[in-house]
Amino acid sequence: MKMLVVRWTLYICLTIALFGPGIVTLLNAPDDPTVLILDVVMCFIAFAFAMEMVGLLLTDEMYRFSFFFWMDLLGTLSMAFEISFLLGQYLNSNTVVLRTARTAKLGARIGRLIKLVKCVSMFYRSAAKTNRVEAKVLASKLVVLLSTRVSVIVIVMVMVVPLSAYPLYPTEDMSITLWPQQLEESYLRQQRDGLNGALQEAIDQMVQFYAPVNYSPFLVQGFGDEQVLADRPSRARNSLTVNLESCKVQRPEGCNVAVVFDFTGPHQMDALVEVCTIFFIVLLMAVTSFDLQNVVDRKLVKPLEGMLHHVRENAAHIFDRFAKQTEGTQDAELDEEVQDQPGGGSEIELIQAILEKLARLASLAESSMKAYTPAELDAMNAENKAVLIDMLNVQVLQSSAQNRLGGKRTTKVDVHATWTQNWNLDVLESTLEEIDGYVHYIFFLSQFGLAAQYTQEDSFLMFAQTVQANYKDVPYHCYRHAVDVCFTVFRLQQITQAGKWTSELEQYALLVAALSHDLGHFGRTNQFLVETKHELALRYNDKSPLENMHCAALFQLCRDPEKDVFALASNEEQKEARKVCIATILHTDNVHHFDMVKDISAVYEMESETCDTQAGHPEAFTPAYTENVLSGKNKLMWLQLFLHFADVSNPLKPFHICRAWAWRVLDEFFEQGDEERKLGIPVGMLNDREKVNRPGSQHGFINFLVAPFVAASARVFPVLHPLHTQMVKNVEEWRNLWIKDAKPGEEDIAKKDADVGSTVAFCFR
């Protein structure tokens, strides 16, 4: 039933059934052999219509007793009016029957025209199948439903409007019944009074009477021999016999007076009107259907396609990211499920499949990052607990009642140390004694000064002195950088009120990690170590060799009881502190940078309303913000963010501090470039002191690395917006310094301004 050959055959049959009889009438084709040919054709069409109904009843449950079923049934039965040996033979017997039958068959046949709407929908669906997004499937159903309703209105209009013409044509022309009476009166006078020629005179008057109109008598019967007044019509259907009901002159053969009229002209006009009406209705339905289709396409399909395309892209991105994170897991085949959705599937099925997949991915992600409370572990048997803790190393969520490991604290503000209240601390311009004072204050006297709870003060002093001694004398990755990062982490904890949503141990461990995050750094990048097959790259298999070395150096120091900054912590606390230090230091490797940006953005997308609401309450965190954004499984990510944020925070400081650190970074890069040149290996693009423009190099660093990171962070932590604003100011300062130093042309300045503008626009969108 869906084959194009079958569908088009039925559409051709419908066209012939609608227009065929009218065209034959217009052509005034003779009955022989037209009637026989027309009967054969119409019988075939009626049979085709009947077989179509049987096929649809067998293949489509929705078709049974539907609107289309009743329209098809009426249209098929109306074919009887086109077959001469069925109802067609009665059309000439009565003028009212003629009009009624013609209107009835037209109305019933028009019902079949609604099938053309299905044809339109078929074309629409065929075009839609070329698109991965099947939004048009839903739209085609809507078009059919709307077009059906419109078609019902058209059918009612076609069937009801002609009813008003029943009393007018042809019975409103009373002359066709009066003229037989007039001829009988003339014949009576001729027979009774002997007025020869009275009948002929009346006949001549009748012929003259009908001369102006398009129908006329051509035969008079019952007055002796038949009098032929004109040629007989080519088609018997065009003959209309008007009989005299009662004769005034007695005749042996009975009252057989009749005047036979030639209605070829009116019938041709009727056929023309019928053809034009059908054509108009077809055109009206087609125009209406296409108009509805365009409206639905514009108002529904295109927005829905855009939405579904966006859903597909984002879902694919999520699936891709999850697949990378869960490579080899039981859900590796999940992404194929949505791709294998049948092309004809509805949008609802598509969305359901995607949402079900995302729900399963979320479940898998949750199971892979499952964290257990002590109560849940206590309810398990020893074997299960051993598997989870010793083998799988699952996260244990400590309760607030537990000692320092999980306890939260509402801390005071460090108002008595003014240098802790802004971002103006310049470690490069500070003396070593001042720097030691900063470190001592942060770890012992500040609101996050928790060192005394985990180590002796003398031990911490020995630890700090050893850390300082183990930092190399390199331009950038030196002890002053470590203190600057430690201060920045402290400020981040301060302005984000970390004391309210992190444990004391996490606060302390993060500061220790900040002070030690570049311990032993000798001014070369990980790429350089891998390229030169350095001992560290070999030891750590090319994966973050420097960061792994920093972690190892930190805990190597802590093995000495006199320098152990976690000496007073319990075993569980030491494990937790080590976990925080390693996780945060390893994440300072820039290979994790863009993944972190994506992860931060994902949290914002999931909790955008909560974060946006919090932006209006910078002084006090809302419960939803604390619970849904800051706490739980996100917390370790925020600790990693704080250290990495502090590590790349130079462009966020006042410009004189920003510039001083930028020069040191470039000096260290240049030293590496000099060594690369000596070793005969490719010199890094930022390492060639002969080619790099110092101010110009900062824009790329900010634009591609810092700006997206800061923008994403500020959306989750609205209190970071002042740093965000300072970064934009620094970008403009670097632009001005670049113009002064490089003296570029107008075209280069325009390009730089465009880049600066895009950075500013990105940050504020």
C-alpha cells in the first residue's frame, strides 16, 4: 500500500473519476462508443477504490472507521452515478434527481480529495528522511490533522451551497412544462374549430421562444407524426423529455404528448462548472495544505529541529566525554543506541532515548564516583567494606561531628592584617623577613591558621625553611612564586567563605599544597623533559613529571618527624591530607586546564539558576548554593580549582604586579630556549628571545588560557568578578604597551584591537 506505483495509480484514478465525466460532456462525445468506454473505465476505478479500502483495512488499524474510511466509502459508492447501467440511468428521469445526484456524487468524490493531503504529507516525510533530525515527522502528522479539518469545511461548503439552487434550476423555467399544454390547446382548437395551422403556428412560436437560450426543443410527439425541429443531441443524457400530464384531445394510443428538449448547452455549462469547481477545490485544498505546512514548518518544525539538533550535539558531547572517562566500562555501547534510532522515529522517541541514555550515564557516573557515609559502611559486612576501602579506595563522607577531618567552622575575618583584604600584596618587592611573616600569619594567625592543630610550630618552621631552600634560583618558579600562590589560595578561601563548606583539614592541606606546589622546580617545562628524555620523564612515564616530582618532594620532607607538617594528625587525617595535596598539585599541570574549564562550565549549566541567584547575595551563601554547588562531590574539584587558579593568577593582579611576574615567566622561557638551541632541538615559540615581543605574548596567554578559565570560575563563584574585571583592564594595558614597544602599523593595531575586543566580549557574555 505504500508503494509509489500503487499510490500514484490511485491518484490517477481519482483524477479521472473527478474530471472524466465532465470532460466527456464538454467534448459532447457521442454515446457510441463513449458510454461503453466510460462504463468500463469507471468500473475499473470503482474496483480500484474498493481494493484500496480492503488493503488499508488489512494493513492499518488506525484506518478502520476513521475519517478517511468514511470519505473513501462515500467516494467509492458515488461511482455508481458514473456507470450507465447502475444509478447513471436514472439521471435523466427527473430534473431534481439530476441535480441532487450530481451534487451528491461531487460531495462524496471530494471526500476522496482529502487523500491528496496524505500525498502532500508523504512528500513531506520523504524530504524529511534525508535529515538526521526527524522534526518533520511530527509536523506531517499535524499538517494532516489540520488539513483534514479544513477539508471537512470545504466538503460541507461544496455540498450545502448548491442546495440553494434546487428550486431555481431547471424547475424555475416553467415554460418547459407550459409549452406542452400550449401545444395541446392549439391542437384542440385546430381539431374542434377547424383552425388549420394553429398547431404549427404554436410550434413555431415555441421554437422562436427558446432561440435566445442555450437549450431548445428538437422533437414534438403525440400530435400525429413526430415533428423533428432540430438535430438530435449526440448524447442521450442531453435529452430531456417533458410529458403532458393530461390530454384534452382523446387519442386511441393514449396521452402520449411530449416535448423533447436538447439540454446539451446547459449540461456542458454544468460540466464546465463542475470541472472548475473540482479544480478550485483541489487548488484551495492544496494551497491551504501548503500554507498550513509552511506555518507549521516556520512555527514548529524549524524551532524543534534547532532544539533537537542542539540536544543531539550536546548529548553527543556528553557521551563522548563520558566514553573517554569510562573507557572499557559496561556502557561503552550506549552511544550507538541513539545513533541507531530508526529514521522514521518521532521526536518524542528521540528525546526519550537521549534522556534515558543520559540518566543511565548519570547513574554510571554516580556509581563510579560513589561516596559512602560512615553509617553506610558500618551497615556492611567486613568483606564488602574491605573491597570498597582497600581495593576500590572509595571516598568516605565524614560527618560534621567528627574531629578536624570533617568539621566545618565559621571563622572570623582577618581585619587586623590589612594586606589580607585585597590583591595588592607584592611578594617580589617584599623582603625575606616580610615573606616569612606572611607565611607564619597565614598558617598560624589567620582565620585559616590551623597549623598548630596538625604540627608543632618548630616543626612547621623547619618545614618552611627546608621548602624555601629546595626551591631553585630560577626567574619564575621560585620560593617567592610559591608564597604568592599560597597567599592567593588564602585569599580565595577567604572571599569564598571556604571555612563554611570545607573541613579544617582540607583548608590546611590546600595551603600546604600551595606552598609546596612547585617544590624543586628547575625552570624547565614538562614538554622539555619529555623531549630530552629527562630522568623525571622516564620515572613518571611522561605524565606530569614535574608535578609528580613536587608531590614526592613534599611527602619526602614529611617523612622527617622534625619537618612533618601533619605529625599531629591521625592516620585517617594524614591519608585525607595526602589525597588533597596530590590531587591539587597534579592539577596544576596545564594538560588538565581545558578539562577543568569544561567541568566548571558543566557544574554551572546544571546549577545556573542557583549560581545566578547567589550572584545577588555575595555576602551570604544561600543554602541551595552551599548544598548543590559547593559541597559533596564537587568539593575536591573546587580545591583543585583554587590552586590552579592561584597558579595562573598573575594576569588578575594589579598591572604593576602582573607585569613583573610576566617578565619573570618570559625570562625563564628564554633560558629554556637558549638550552633548546644548544641541544639542537626545536625552540619553543615563546622561548625564542630573538623573536618574542614581550607585551604581545601576554595577550595570547590571557585570551586562550586565562580568560575562559576565569569566566567559567566567576560564573560559579560570583565573588571572583573583581579579578575578572582587573584582567580585562590588564589586557588593555598590555595592548597599549605593545603599541609603544613594537610600534605596529594601523592594520596590526586594528587586528589587535579586534582580539582585545573579542576577549572582553567573551569575558562579559
